[in-house]
Amino acid sequence: SHCTCKVPENKRLIVLDFMNYVNSSILLGNFHVSEGGTVFLKTSINAPEDHFNADMINGLLLINLMTMDITYPLLVRLIHGGSTDGEEDDFFANYDGEIPFV
């Protein structure tokens, strides 16, 4: 998946910190930000070729889309939310929910 919003250079550090935080909870892939600021979510699996089937692909696709759907509002908040200094720095302290990926 890729996120439809671009991460401006002045927000990349906080978004990369967030990606590290989220990536520690994802078991089947990872988020990354391209040099152009696009956020991607890669989903992966380690399975023998003879055990890989359409149901596995459908399951992985569902996990990928659900993970992006859950994460997207948080990314938008980091990128576009808050105009005062320090608000972005308090993001994790104020976020009381768990990352529901595990």
C-alpha cells in the first residue's frame, strides 16, 4: 500500500519516529518513507512455494489494507495537525490507544 499524502521534509523526522514505533508492532511487513515523501507499507510472508496459495495472498492483502486504514489517520494528524511548536512532540504521550496490529 501507499499513503496518498506526501510527507513534507519538515515533518519527516516525526513521521520516521512514528514509523519506527509502528514497525516494532508489525509482524508481517514494515512502513517506510521514500525520498519523495511517499509512505509505503510492505507486507511479507515466509512460506514454502508449495504452501503458498490464493487464500494466503487474500489474507496478507487484508492485513495490509487494514493496517494502512488504522495508521492513515495518525499519519494525517502528524503531517497536518497542530501548528504550535511541541504539539507533534507530545503525539506519543497523548496517544492512549494501543497499536492494534499484533
